Amino acid sequence: MSIVIPEVVSDLTPATPSQGMNRSADQVRATCRVYVDAGRITDEGLESIIKLFNLGKQRGYSFDQTGALVEYSGATLSRLFAGKYEGALDKVVTQINSYLELEAERAKMKSDRFIENSIWTKVNGLCNFAILRNTPTMLIGPTQIGKTYCLKEYMRRSNKQVCYVRIPAAPTMKLAVAAFADAVGVTSSIREDDARLRVARAVGRNTLLIVDELHELVMSGGKSTAMKVVEWIREIGDRSACGMVLCGTSAMKDDLINDPRMKGWLVQIEQRCQRTVVLPNRIPMEDIELAAKVYGISGSTACVEGILSNIRMNRLTSCLALTASWCAGNNKSRQKHPLNWESFRAVYRSQFEEV
């Protein structure tokens, strides 16, 4: 059967040219520390200031544009980030927090297709634990089960400072340091040794550092690089006392931690992890049914048991969306296709099975 899926393109936005603020997150953290030392704000207030700075930095905003988010002038914000603001800081922090909470709500609304399933519940709980306890944690699960999707959703929703780092493929120490520097708001165009020190200074006790795809160190990085990077990650945690989520497939645990050739080097970071969450190798059926319900499909899954037994989340959601589009596109034709698991099976075989 030939199946034609209507193509819909939406949510396209023009790129914003980088106008950047000419400072780095570690510099702002150091200069604004005077507010905490003087008792003018709490550590949580400092994190709010840093998060606003990083948000503007990531968007390529100027001081004026970033200030407009919280209804302050660019000059005021420049003084604030330089540690020279003399006004009522509690009012500034309250204004920043109001905006960050609004941003978190907007992010949640934009994620209207995000499904709060059992994987999300586990990831959300682990992230909250890590940042509240200022501790490293581990998240282990198979590829395409939804780990990264949930971690990024947590980052979008959180009104705290959350930095997401992806270990690059075929990593070297230099590439890893650059990835961390970019994620925490430190320029990566500086010497590697300087960047290593400044990354730890850019995060603090109320920061969550998510390190994803850690298994790449084993799969394409080599033993020497793996040892150096993981020990450096441990050092970041020790120096900053930030919360951490170390995420990867089972190779992260089996080869990075438990391999006898590397255990003497890497066991320290495992001992520091207060909680490890291991995700299931298959998507739980209740999560499949929950996802299907979002797209309007319910009822018995008997006709697709073979397909669903080993399906990954990315393929499941893609096929659900394609099925909904196909059925909607045929509503006006003589050949009706009800939105059910039979139609899902037809679309899956047409789009994903080898011919």
C-alpha cells in the first residue's frame, strides 16, 4: 500500500545575530560574589543573576536586550554583572526570579507534545536530587529511550541554572574542555589550561551540570582521554560543589567504571555518586499507550505487539505523528483510514520497514 504523508513545516524562526556581552560567566560569578559576601543577597540570588546572564549570552543579546527582559536598562545590568550595583539588590533578584519563572512556564507550554511518562518521572527526580544535594548522580539507559529529550526538557523548565554538555564524538581532552566551556558560558577561544580552571569557577552550589553521552569516552575517545576527562569532571564537582547528572549508555558503567584496567582511576567518581538511575531496555507499555493517547490512538495493541516490543521512543513518536497526519489527510477522500493501531501498523510498515 502506498502511503502519502502530508508534510507540515512550522515553528521556523530567523536566526538572531550574535551581539554578545563581552564578559564570561566565571567573571560574572566572581564579581557578583561580593554581593553575597556583603550579605546583600543569598547564594540562590547569585545563581539567579548568573542564569539571567547566561540566558542573554546564549541568545547573543546585548546588555540592553538582556536588561529589557527584566525591565532594567543595559547600563544598570552592566553594573550589576560587574559587581558595582548599589541599589536594592533584593528587588533586582525578585524581578529576575519573576522573569525566570515566567520563562519556565512558557517553555512548558511550548512543549505541548512533551509526554510526562515514567522516563520523565525518573529523570526529573534524579535532576532535582542532584541539584538539591549538590552531588554527582548517574543516569544509565539504552540509546533512543528518551534520556536526552527528558534532560533537555528539565533544562528548559527549570528556573535554576542548568548547563547541558554533550561529550563530542571522537573526543580529545581539548574538544571536551571546549564543550564544557561553551555550556557554562566561558569562552572556548582561550588556552586549554585556562579554560579548565575557569569552567569550575563558572558553576556553583546551585548549578546543575548535565554531562550527556559520557559513553563516547569509551567508544571513540580511548583509555587515556577517558581517564583525563572523567577525573577532570570529578575535579569540577569537588571545586564547585555543583549538582551533576552523568548520563550515558551501559558502556559508561561497564567500561568506564567497572573495567579492571581503569577502575583504579575512575572509581572515585562512582563513589561520589549518591544515586544511580538505570532506565529499562524497552519502553514500558504504559508509556507507549500514554504517547499514543496524545495523538488520539487507543484500544488494543494486539496487532502491533511485534512492532512495539523493541521500538525506540524516536521512532514511536515519529510514527504516531505520521499516522495522525495520514489519517487526517484522508478524511475527505473516499478511502477512509480510522486513527487506530491498524493504521499505525500500515504507516510503520510503509515508512520504517525495509523493502
